[in-house]
Amino acid sequence: MLGGVSEILSVLALVGFSAATLWLLARPSARMSALMPTPWMLTVAAGATALWCAPLALFGPGSSQAMVAQALRDLAMLGWLSTTFWSSGAPMSRPLRLILRMLVTICLLTLVLGAAAHWRAGAAAAPWMTPTMTFAAMIVATGGLLIVDSGVRHASAGLRTPVMAVAGGFAMLWAYELNVQLIGALTGKSASTLIQLLPAVVLLMLPTYIVAAMDIGRERMQLSRTAAMRTLILLGAAAYLVVIGLTGAIARLIGGDYAELAQAASLVVALGTGGLLIVSARVRAWLSVMITKHLFEHRYDYRTEWMRFTATLGHGANGDGGEDDRNLHRRVAKALAELTGSPGALLMLPGAGGSFRVAEQWHWPIDAEAEDATLSLRSAFMLQETRHIVDLDAERRGKSAQNAADDNLAIPDWLIADTRAWVVVPILHFQRMIAVAVLHRPAVSRALDWEDLDVLRIAGQQAASYLAESQSQEALSEARRFDEFNRRFAFIMHDIKNLASQIGLLARNAERHADKPDFRADMVETLKISAGRLSDLLVRLAPRARGPAAEAGRVLIEPILNEIAAEALPRRALFVGCQAGLSAWGDAGSIRQIVQHLVANAIDASDVGIPVQVVAVAEHGRARIDVIDQGSGMTRSFIRDELFKPFVSTKDGGFGLGAFEALQIAQAMGGAIDVESEPGRGSSFTLWLPLADARSDAKLMKAVMR
């Protein structure tokens, strides 16, 4: 059954490579030349592979006829490699040229002698020719792998990835054939199953020819660090299995009981190595450093590290809203430490005197001494000016890793004495140092190189932007608190001015009517009201005063209007009209304050003896309170541009805050203020408030729907 599958795969490979050869011949030569140095050699290699697939299909894999044709295939593949990866401007080295010539000679001898032997002796030549050709194929496969490795390393920066994939296909085929032949040589038996599967490996190469001849893949492709590390682990496991197999084969060749001993020793070594990696963090760190140093172009996987760094700064690595996620300073220390593999970090922030103190830590407990430890002003100035990332090990050795003249950094003694401290990273924002990070020594200590310095410098700038934004938010919040206090104080000053005017008017009237009992009773009542309002103003001035709409509820409008009319009676008689039972949804004190202000303004704008009207009705589901005067009026431009702006007033000595404050309070209760006015014809201010009945019905409807 396997033989039939192998035959079908061989026919498919023959048809596929024949079609690929014809397609490559039909491709425009100018376009192909832009994709690779010698496109015609790719066509030759495809044609030679198709010719090799013919004896695979006719005589089967592993036959002597196929091995003769294999020599022709190897010649074409070596020719493509030599002309693609090397040129006259970048020639092949002399030792590599000698190896290539030796391989070409072996292929030519195998092709000529094998063809001649089969021509003269036919099938009888197979028994004595096969071992020779097998040995020659092993040499060619080994040398071909060396050529592929040297070529890819030589031209990896200048060729497209699909072209590299063709070379990878050659390497895969040679490596497969070499392993098949080695297994046969070690065991003394032909690996028939692997030989029968050879056409499948050949079919895997076919797509690389097609993709290489198409105008795609001009960018370089690279495995991610995760994929590369997992590939290395798989290769290590495969190498372990190969070593176990070879050890067993050698033990069987020697004889005796060495096979079981070799298996037991291998198992002990594997378990010991695995256990050491699991238990020892230092061994894992050392292995990671060695792999990164010798197998990767860069120490850092910049995309992965930067995404993790930014995520940690933005919302924390956990994302669960815990303490680490809420504390920006701890997130900065954590992000910088994880970037370099440090197990912990300290973050120092400027104090009131300018020196830097330890403010936060990540996995580095702060003891009493560390809490008192500071970075002096001189050291802070030097770090800010030089922008140096300080390698403390170099400082302990008496020289800096960045500049031999850095003798004036004034690194404090407590940092030098603490051997856990590894690196000092100044965090600068627009030439101003806003924090300093001290990184804990990693499990496997190492000296800083240029890549570490660049990464820490850029990461420090990114962290500085987050810290600066946080500081700006704190400063803005504080400024808002001061602004709120100043605004509240300005509003209160406006109300105090009105109270002062009212008390002054009362004092002037007392000179004329003090002997009247009714006036004295009204004066006492007015003074009580004024004292109460002053007490309310003091409460509003407190930092934690409740907002205007904090105690919203059902408020009857008519009693409020009557009280305001009684208070205003010494100045002007008010005409009050209110719909019976009208109630609004809001705060009684706030509604009173708004209407009092509107009434006071109406009285000020009207001539003596002209009444002011206050009318309250329900309209369109809202409570409407109109304050109407027949005073001087206002222009439309003044209403539109200046009326509700703070510190703009038409009165001499006015604060210009009354209308602004009234509008703010009304909007806080869900209401609004409309104004209609014309110069010389008076003004009409309308206060709109939520109707209590409508608000209650809406709340009841929501409760029913729930």
C-alpha cells in the first residue's frame, strides 16, 4: 500500500515540476530578473527536479536509476545556489569554492559513471553501484547543507524571503536524504518507509518555486521570539531523541549490556536537566541570556516588549483594578523592571526641597533606611544634565560604562553600598527629570550594552509622559478646587452685597419709622432673615458644602413667592400670581435664591412706583415662573453675548455674577432661564423647572417598568 502511495506522489511531483518548468519558461525575463539574480537557473533546477522525478515514478525511490538522476538534480541545485547568493561583486570565499568544486566533481562522476554502468550492464549494475552512489549522495547532501547555510548568511539582507524559501527547500530535501542514509548506515537496514515518503518531501518544495517567481514577499519575514523559542525547544527534543537513538545503536554495535546502561544514563541526565530548569530561576535566567545572546540578532523582541510595557503603564499588566493597576508609580517601576528582566525596582520622586526620595517600590520592600534614603540635589542636577543611565557596577569599579569623565555624578553612598541596586535610570520629560528608577539586579547579572541603554532611555521617556500627565491632572484638579472655591466666594460676595444693600435700606428707613411698632416688628423679622441667609452663605463657603440640587424634592411655589414679596415690600410692591397647588421638583433654597435675584434685578431696572410682576403657572409639563418689569430693558446682543457671562454687569459696582449664578443653579436642578427684553420696554425673565407631578409620574413609570 505504501508503495502505491509513493508511486502516486512521484507522478504528482513529476507533473508538478514539469508544469512549474513550463510556467517559469513563460515568465517575462525582465520581471524575473527583478526578483532574483539568475532566474534561468531556477528554471534549470525545476527541470532537473522534474527529470529526477521520472525515475522515481518508474523505478521507485532509492533505486539506482533515481540516484543517477539525483546527481543531475544536485548539480542544478548547487548551480542555483552559487549564482544566486554570490556574485562577482561579492564572491564566494576560497574554502567554500573548493568545497563547491568538489561537490560538482562528485555529482559529475556519479552522473557519468552511473549512466555508463546502467547503459552497459543495465539492472545488473545496481548492486555494486548503489553503495558508491549512496556514499556520494551523503557527501553531496552534507556539502549542500553547508553551501545553503553560508549562502543564506551571506545574502540574508539583500534577497527576498521567497528566494530564501527555495534554499530552505533544498536544505530540507538534503537533510531528509542524509538522515535516511545515516539511519541505513547505522542500523545496517534500509529505511524503506522513509525512502517511500521521499516524493512527499519533494512535493513540499514545489510551492517555493512558484512563490519565488511571483512579485510578492519583498519584505523580510521573521519568526516571533515565542515561535523561535518553541522551535528551539522542539529541535532540542528532537536532538535528544536522535542522541538516544544513536547511543542505543552504538551500544548494540559494541554488544553487551551497554544499551540499557546508556538508556538509564540518558534518562538520568534528562530528568536532572529538566529538574534544574524547573527549580532554579538562576539557571533559567542564564539559559535565556545565552539563547538571546547567541541565537537572536537583538537582545529584545521590541514589538512584544513595547506592547507589554505600554499595557503595563496604561492600565497595569493584571487589568483587574487591583492596587498595582491603580498605582501609576508602581506601574512605572514594574514596567521598567520587566523590560530588563529585573526582579524589582524603586521609584524616586522629587520632594519639597528638590532632592529625590523613594516613593514607590515593586517587589523591593522599603525598609526604614530606604525610606530616609535620598538622591541629593547635586546628583539630581548631574543626572538631569548628562541624561546618563548609570551602571552601578561600573561605578563600584570606579569607572562609568558611558563616559570615563563621569566622576561627578555624586551617586549616594547608600546606592553604592546596596549590591542589589543594578541600574539608575533618570526619567526625563522635556529636559526636566521628574523621577528616578533604580532597578534590582537580575538573577544573572550582566554588563549594560548599547541596546540596554537605548531601550531604557526610550522607555524612560515614555514613562515620563505618563508621569507628567498624571502630575498635570493632579495640578489641574487642585486648580479646579481653587477655582471652585473662588467661584463660590465670588457668588457669596454677590449675595453679601445684596444683603448689605437690604440692611442699609432698613437702617435708612429706621431713622424715619423707628417709633412705629409695626415697622419695628418688620425690622426684627428682616434682620432674622438676613442673619439666616448670612449663616447659609457661610455654609456654602465650606469646602464640602452640598450642591444646589443636592436636596431636590417636591417644592410648593406659592409660599416661596409670598415670602419673597414680603421681603421686597420695603423697596417695591410685587404683584404675585401663582397657579393653585403649583409645585416644582428642586431645592427650595435654590429656587428662592434664583427668584430673589431676578426680583432684585427687576426692581433695580424699574423706576420708583412701577410694580414688578411675578407669575407662576404650569405649562407643557414644567413649572414656569415669570418675573416681569417695565424698566430700561436690554439689547439682544447683550442678552446673547454678555448677560450670563461672569463679571459682566450693567450696574455701577456690580459683580456681574447674579445672572450667571442663577443660570448655573437652574441648570443643576434640570431647569433653564429664558429672557425676553427690548430697550425701553422692560424685560421678562422666565425660570423653567421640572414639574413635581411630571417628575413623580416619570419615576413611578420607571419603577413599574423595572
